Amino acid sequence: MSNDLAMAAQLAGQSLRFGWYFALNRALDWRTGQLSRMGAAPRYKPVGPVPSLQELLASQAQLLMSDALNVRDGLYPPMDDDAASLPGHLARVRQMFADLPNAYARRKQKDASTAGRQPAADGLPGYYAQDFHFQTGGYLTEDSARLYDVQVETLFMGAAGPMRRTALAPIADFMGGRDQRRVRLLDVACGTGRFLRQVRLAYPAMRLAGLDLSRPYLDEARRQLKGLRGAELIEAPAEKMPLGSASVDIVTSIFLFHELPPEVRRSVTAEIARVLKPGGLFVFLDSLQMGDRPGWDGLIEAFPERFHEPYYRHYAIDDLEGMFTVAGLEAELTTTPFLSKLMVRRKR
Ligand SMILES: C[S@@+](CC[C@H](N)C(=O)[O-])C[C@H]1O[C@@H](n2cnc3c(N)ncnc32)[C@H](O)[C@@H]1O
């Protein structure tokens, strides 16, 4: 496919995808409003400024455009982020709507305890065995793993995948002139494997590993890689990774740090620095922090009010820059694609 055609395919696919998730986002909002009139939790009104819908959509369009330009420039292939069939996807959407009243009732009660009651919670850290985002079962059930991506994409109007893909550009830079067969990439807290799938499509021969504490999410990651060359999937805590020191060339970590208590954030950073080879690449992607986009701070303020995110408020003001530097991860680049923050670091 010519580069212009690849870019056109990417833009067409992204536009359809955006339209679909925008519609789901509005439908979910409408259903949530209905539940709230039935006596569930009231809407939180932030004190800080929030962007208009136009501003949000313009920023999202910019994200999709820069992704398409990277495809045109041959940095990585067009997005193909879901191994599920269309009927499979629609079944997940139906299940998300069916689960909403229960999740909403728990939100009203501020009850985030379904994860802690799962048998799989035994032996896992207390900070982890909670219902992040009031997700039924936390990260510890098959149903949660089935619904996670549809829920996240609906929340972000289809931008979660494109935000993750911004991590592919620094990897492409790093890979210039390297033999992918000799490069080992580890995705820390890989969840359902959506990012690993993008990396695998871009680098069919790279040595890939994903690590996560959730067995059902790792099982879903395995399904997402079906038909492609697999990845080593490791069930372990990010703060104690069963990997040798200086054994990995590239570490990525996407949407993890905002869910960690401050001291665990530091242990995980130290582990990432330990497993990276000198000169290795660390690509971090997570939520925007306070002040990153001054007119958007109200969104950051509202997020943990609407969703169970017990460590997010601290994350939003944490000194990530200082934390990475102390661990020996030196600054290369920081950008803020849409609602996310991308930080590229090199191991000293
Ligand atoms: C918000 S999800 C992000 C998943 C994925 N990176 C993505 O882009 O969608 C957070 C993930 O971190 C995992 N996680 C949280 N704390 C962890 C820890 N201490 N060690 C390993 N995985 C952890 C969860 O199981 C979950 O899959």
C-alpha cells in the first residue's frame, strides 16, 4: 500500500471508530442521567476550568491526524486494535450497558469492594484489590477483562487506542538501524494487551513481553495476540518483576502509574530502571497532570470524583520528572497528546 493510501485508510478507520464511540459515549451519558434521576449519585461540578466540547474534539482530531501522519511517514502501520469479531464487539457493548445500573448503584454507595471479595484477591496487595473506576470485579474477573476496553474507549470517545499509539513514535526512533530480533520490549501492566498488539503489528520479530497482576487480563491479552506471533505474558507485580537486571531494551508503561500509591509508584520506577539495559528506552504514558493544560484542570479534578481512583489526586500533582531522574531515567521528551502525558526517558 502506498503511504498516502495507508494514511487514508487510517483516517477513514479512525473517523468511523470515533463516530461509533462518540455515539456510545453520549448513550452512556444519557443512561447515566436516567439512573441519576432515579436517585443515583449526582453529577460532580468541578471548581477548576474545563474545556468546551469543541476544544476537546479539536484536540482529539489533532491526535488522530498526527497518528495518520506517522502512518504516512512509515513510522508504524495503520491501527488495528481489536481481534474481536463485530458480533463479539457488540456483545461486549450490550454487556457494558447491562452492567451499568449495578456499577452506578455501587458508585452512589462509594462501594469499591467487589474485587476484594474475589477468590483471586487472596495474596494480592490491598491497594490493588479494589474496583478501580467502580469496575465490577476490579481487575480480577473474566467479565471485567471482556468489558475493559469497550468501557475505556467509550469514556475517551475512541481515543484510548490512539493515545496509546503515541508511544510507538519514540519506539520507532529508538529502533532506527537496530535489528528487531535482538530487541526485547516489556510492557509493564499490559492489561488486555491492546498496546502489545500494536507493537507486534509494527515489529513482527521483536521479543515481546507483557507483565500484569491480573490473570484474566493476561488471558484477554493472549486472545488479542491470536494469529500473530505471541508475547511472553508474565503474571507478577510491577514492583517485583521476575526479570534479570539490564535484561530489557525498551520498557513501556501505559495508564498504570495513576492507579498506584505514591510509594509503589517509586518502587515500580526503580524496578523499571533495574531491568532496563544502560541506554535503554522507557516510554511512559498516563493521564495529564494538573497544570499540563491549564484550562483543563477541572477534568483532572472531576475524574476521581466520578470514578473510583484512590491514588489519582496524588498522581495528578506528583513530581514524575524528579521520580524518574532519581531512578536514573533521563529526560528525552515530554508531550501531552489529548488527555494523556507521554514521557520518554533513557536509562543512564
Ligand atoms: C488502567 S489499566 C491499564 C492497562 C493497559 N496498560 C492499557 O493501556 O489499557 C491498569 C493495569 O495495571 C495493572 N496493575 C495495577 N497495579 C499493578 C501492579 N502493581 N503490578 C502489575 N500490574 C498492575 C492492572 O491489572 C491493569 O491491567
